[in-house]
Amino acid sequence: MGVIEVGDIKSKKKIIVDDDTANIVKEKEVNEVKSTSKAKLKSKNKKSSTQERILLSKNHKRVEENIFVVFVECESSGNVGFLARAMANFGLKNLILINPCELKKEAYYQAMHAKNIVETAKIFDTIEDFLKKENVDFIVGSTGTPGGSYNLARIPIKPEELGKSMNLNNKIAIIFGREGDGLYNHEIDLCDIIVSIPTNHSYPIMNISHAAAIIFYEIFKNRNEFNAEGLEEATAIEKKYLLEDMEKIVAILDLPEHKQKTALKSFKNIINRAFITGREVHTLKGVLRRIIMNFK
């Protein structure tokens, strides 16, 4: 037997009921609490899910609008199509062709459902022409033959590092070189950073579309936005002025010309691999300016 109380606070009555009846009452109350909790959780999850979808949509748009895929002097129409197909897989739309071969039917055939990317591709004579036209903030070069400590221009990062560090609010160019020769040294010098995919030493060079797909995947999987207020990556102009200040300091030290070039290239590599923020640039500029003033 069980006892339950009924009525308001002033006049409570005790009613003796069977244990089964009491259990039914308790079970009903528990179920009501569970139902309310589930409803609140469902509402909270729905709100969170909506926010995530909005965030992903914004980031997807940034990927689509701000990343330029640049193919330098392609030798095969088919590779243009394969590259466009890889771009479509990961939400990229801006294909740039530098002095390409004639685009034959093969380019559109291999692109499959990404024909529109080939059709809307922009063509330029040189990389420099493209960079001036689009006002790119950050330039990523790709290479299958990375350098070491004596080839500073070719010291690379891995695609995963690139994907984690890229700021999609900036205009970014990812440059792929020729099928046979890759990027020339003067083209590598235009780049802020080099990305290279670790491969088996016995066959290190990948087909451009395969390499591109790996790089695109790393960018795509890391496209979620974090709260980065005040951590916006420095623009090309901000980094340019910072490098100019360092150049003045190196000139003051009266180093041999080849050592000046090496020092400046090392400084530029460090700045770009660090994906330095605008705030950090202004702080460093203040320090470098103070050094310059003290030399005068």
C-alpha cells in the first residue's frame, strides 16, 4: 500500500492507495519530466544545428569566392578537366589558366559535371598579370621537389598545416606548375609559402589533379570557422611594409649582398609560415621602426 497527498497547501488529504496505483502516478510524473527534458534538448540541438549550417554555408561561400586555383602553362586539355572535377568535389569555382594549351573537347569531357568551371575559367599570360588583376593577399605554390636548408625558397609545409592555418577571409591563390617542369624558380619567389605532399622517394611526382585533390581536401575539412576576432591574418600590403622595414635594417648592417638576400628570404619565410596576424604585424613594425631610428 502507498500514501499520496492531494489538495492545496492549506488542506492536504492523505489517500491510501495500492502500491500499483502509486507507482503509476510516479511513473507518469517521471515520464512528464523526461518528455519536457527531451523537448528542451531537441529544441537546443535544433538551434545549434541551424547555427552550424549557417556557419558552414558562410565558410563554403568564402571557399568558393576567395580561393583561386591557378594552373600554369598546362600541356594537356585532359588535366584541365580533371583539375576542374577535383575543384567541384570540394566546392571551388575559380579556375585560372596561365598561358594554357588549346582547350579541346577532352577538357570538358574529363570535367564531367564540372564543365562550367572550365567554361568560366579566366586566362592570363603570366602569373604576375593575374596577381595584379585579382589583388591576391596570399600566394601558395605547390611543388613535388621541396628544398632544404640551402634552398630557402622551397622549404615547404604539408597540406594539413595549410588547411588548418588558412584565413578564408583573404584572397588566396593556390598555384600548380607545369605537368613536366612544375614552377620555375622566379615563380616560386612570387609565393608566400610552398606546400608539398610527402610521397614515396622512388616516385615523388604526382599527377596535378591527384595532388590538387589532396590539398583541396585538407582545406575543405578545416573550413569550420572559429571565433577569431582580432586574429585576422595580415594582408599582403601589411606584410609588404613589414618586409620593407626589415630590408632597411639589413641594409644598415652592411652585409654582403648574398647574405642580405638570404636574411630577407628567411624573414619572409618565417612570417608567412606563421600566418601572422595584422595585430602582430603592427607590433613588429613598431619594434623594427624603433631599431631603424636608433641606427640613425
